[in-house]
Amino acid sequence: MLGLLLPVMRLIEVPMLAAQRRFGIQKLAWVFLTPNLILFALFAFLPIILNLVYALTGSDQILLRDRPFVGLENFGTLAACENYLDPNSCEKDFFWRAVHNTVVFVILQVGFMVGFSLITALVLNQKIRARGFFRSVFFFPVLLSPVVVALIWKWILQRQGILNAGLEGLGYDSFLWLLDRQWAFGWSVFLSVWAHMGFYTLILLAGLQAIPRDVYEAAVMDAASPFRTFYRITLPLLMPTMLVVMVLALIKGVQTFDEVYAFTGGGPGSATTLIIQYIYETGFAGAPRLFGLASAASIILAVVLVVLTGLQLWATKKNANG
Amino acid sequence: MARVISFLTRTRGRDRLHWTDWFTYGYLFSGILLMFGPVLWLALSSFKTDAELERFPPRFLPYAQEMIEVEGYDKPLPVFTVTAGELAGARVAQVRRIGLVAQVVRPENPSEIIKIGIKDRQAVESVSLATKNYTELFERFNFMRFLWNSTFITVMATLIMLLVNSMAAFALSKYEFRGRGTVMALVIGVLMIPQTVVLVPLFLVTRELGMLDSLWGVIIPGAATPTGVFLLRQYMLTIPDEILDAARMDKASEWKIYWRIVLPLSAPALAVLAILAIMWRWNDFLWPLIALSRPEKFTLQLALNAFQGEMDTNWSSLLAMTVLTLLPIALVFAFLQKYIATGIASTGGK
């Protein structure tokens, strides 16, 4: 591989040398930046603008010149709802169901994620044998692909799976987990916590290890109880890190798609359909392809994400300062 | 709390286990069970025969019935032990089964067919790894195609990303030029635009570039990442400028300085980024799902997802394929886990 790379690098040197002679050293920076900036422009900035254009135009055509301007109609269609808490009363009930599912999903997922990561980080932060090994035990699912994660658990939960075998062994009946709306949703939350917990544990562990030891020694001097020490020292000092973890989990949670889609396909019915799946199905999987609606939903999601990312930058800064 | 408790227990003397120690090790070992267990179960199951896979309740280890070559029969015959009757305890080979009666022969005397009730015999089984699920994958499914697609996308995307991002990082860390602040702000801006919110226009741009349904349509749109620019720039800032000035004295061109001096010195950061890129690309799902619609262009992840719908009950090939899909990542993890952990922690995941 390297043998192939070297001639390529030498080849690029020829035009780069010419550019250097022409523009001088300091302006050459722009030449170095160009490939990256072109990619950013084509696949990040241009799409952001085009997204608006799609959201403001109608029809199922992908080419912009075929799409008539409809103003805010797409947003209006999405928002047409008598009672926002009841998706059945909305014109696009599928969208509202996805929004509803996503909100519940994110709240549960972030809650469990932060809770379990915190416990795991606290346990791993103790004087234990083989800490490195245990750390990687909790971390390795982070590396698994979402589809693999989904299939691993589907195999366990299937009708003749090991979980049902265990239940029957205990005298209960087998259960079709993924055909029950509530259980399918619950398992989806579980799955995503299982898969991503290790990442947040790692961050929290780093946060715990940054707390100076002498604070604890002082607490021991004052004969503070362990629980008091936890509430009065560990938790407040860990709060900035917790904040970062929470916001990161929120940002990722809102964008959950892969593992849940491969796991349940959004079903049964629309019980586990999340917002990204709505965008995917509206724009790409269904017929007609409603690009306008998909874009409008994307923009709503983007606004949420920009707010959350702003929150993240703020939390990170706070973490770095305090 | 954990640390305080361990601190307290230590002052109490270390000869007995405190309840917190029980909790700690209890938690850790249930962690092993919950985290490793499912993957282990998947791997074990992938070596089971079809009959074993359908068995309920399932057995932990993969078993297969012993087979024996008997004179006068073309195929190997399944081995049973007789549990009742005058032959009790003998090993026999079953020729065929008719209703409740099995026709068996003794391997020593293949010409004499004995009839016994099927209740009076028990299959002789031993733990063995059935590799049929795996070989079938290569024979019946286009597995090599998917493997090649995934590998090609991962390798090319990683190389392009390293090149493009390191060039940008080099410019942003080693040159003073007007507009540098603006460019940095743009990079942060891209950080705020995840692929998930621009799917429709991304589809249009990729289509207009003629890259839809081609592997390049998956490689190029994500080839430049803001994370990579940040990571590499941060590292390159630590390389002293004096080295560059010395090279300039020796009449080295800027490009040569970039790839002969700065790139080799940034090797640790490049390695971390390469590992991350390999992981992202190998596991990528949503964009390939949109950009690739012809099955012969599918990546492993897409193929896995498509097959689980098609072969709802045919788990045997699906399990083997899942294992093969997670294998490369598992290997990378086994050898490079330290770098992965620090890499992921320092970039915030993605």
C-alpha cells in the first residue's frame, strides 16, 4: 500500500511546486485547504441550502427545476394537528408518532444510559483487579455495527431463543417479544443503552479520575459517611462531566436509527418508528417520494440539533473551566 | 462514592471482604455475562447444525450427531446407542426410519438389518463445530462481493480522509493567512451538520455527480470530516515550526515538508483517526442504505439487514454472516484497544 502511495505523493508534488512558485508560501495554504473545502461545500453547506429549497417546494421530483414552489405548505402539513399529544388527530399521524416515540425513547435512553454509565464508572474507578480488562468488557459493544447489535439481540429474543427457553425453564410461557408494542420499544431502548454505554462510561471514568484525592481524605477526616461523601463531593465535582455526557447522549439519541431499524424495522405497527426513520421512509423508501416533507422534517430536526450542539459546546467549555 | 468506600474499607483492614466489594465484583461479573454473553452465544450458535438451531430449548454448546461409514452404504449413517431390549448398550447405525420403527445395522455386521423401536435408541452426539453455515455462505450467497464492497469502501474512504483532512490540518496549523479564523469557524459549522439532517439534498448532489449506486457515492460524501481536521490540527500544532524552517533553508518544497516531515511526525494522530475512520466506514448504515440500491453494490451491513428480512427463519447463514461481519472489528479491537479508547474519548465519538 505504501509503495503505491509514494509515487502518488511525488506526482502531486509537481503541481504543488508550480502553485508554490506562482502564489508564494503563505497563499499556498489555500491550495492545501481546497480539497477539504470543496468536499465540505458540496456535501455539507450546499445541502443545507438545498434542504431549505426542498422544504419549500412540492411534488415527488428530485430535480429542483421540476419542483413547484409551495411556501410553508410542507411545514403546515406536518404541523396540522388538533392535539399534539395524540398522533391520531394529526394529518401526518406517522410523523407525530415518530416524534412522540423519539421523545419517549430519548428520555428513557438518556436516563438509563447516564445512570448505568455512572454506576459502571464508579465501580471501575475502585481498586479492582484487572481494571483494563473490565473496562474493555463494558466498552467493546461500542465497536459493533448497529446491524450486528440488532441481530445479536434478535437471536436471543426470537421465538425459540435462549430467553424464552429460560422463561419456560422457570415455568413461564414463551413470549413473542418483538411483536408486542411496549416490549419492542423497551428492548429497543435496552439495545441502544447496551451498545453505547461503554462510550459514556469511558468519559465519566476520566472525569472521576480527575477529582483530586485530597478532597476525599479531608472527608474521611471529618468522618463523613460514604453516601454523604458521594452526594457532597463526587456528584458535584463530576457534574460538569455528567453534563457533557448527558448532552452528547441527547444529540446521539435524537438521531437513533440504525440499530432500531435493523432490530424492529420500526414495528410492530409504528411502535418503534423514530424520527430519522420517518425521514428515510418519507423521502426514500416509500412511494411517492415526498422529498419536501422529508426535508421539512429534517430542518425541524436540524434546529433541535443545533440547539443541542450549542448546549454541548457550552457544557464542554464549562467542563474545561471548572 | 466507590473510591471513598474502598478508602474506608481499607482503613478497616483488608483481611475480609466488605459488602461493597461483593457488590463491585458482582456487578463486574454480571457485566461480563451481559456484555460478552450475547456475542458468545451468537458465535456458538453460528457453529450449530440446522437441526440444533431449531432445537428448543437450545443447548449451550454446538452438538452434532456422530456419523459412521458402513460397508454397503454410500452415505455415512447416523450413530445411535440402543437403550433397551436385548441389544441394550450396543452402538448401531441407522439405515432408515419408518414410522415408529428404526432399521439399524451393527457396524461389525453391516448385512444384518435389525428393527428396533425409535424410543429404544438414543442419538450419539458430540460437541463439534459445524462449519457448513460458513461454507454455505461462500457457495450460495454473494458473500465475497459484499465483503469486497465493504473493504473497498472502508480502505478508500479512510485513505482519502487521511489525505484530505491532514492537508487541511497542515494549512490550518502551519500557515498564517488571512481567513484562517473563518475557515476554522466553517469547520465547526460542519460539525453541526450531521449527515442525518441533509439526506435529501445529499441524495441530489450524489445523483448529479453520477455516483448513485456506485461505491464512490458512499466514499466521497463523507470523505472529509471536521473531526479529522480538528484532531490532526491539534496534533500538528505541537510540531515545532523550527523543523519546517530548517527544511525550507534546505530548499524543500512546501509539499515535501508536508508529506516528508509533518505527516510522519503526526503518525500517532493519523493512526487514531485511521482506526476511527475504519470503524465508522465498516459500520456505516444509513447513507449506504440510501445511496446503494442494487444488491451487487451492497455492503456487508446492508446485506445482513436485507437477508434478515428475506430469510426470516433461516438463521444458519445469517448467524455465520453476522459473525464474519463483526470479526474484523473484533480483531482490530483486540490489538488496538488502547488507541481506540483514547481516540474515541478525545473526539467525542464522531
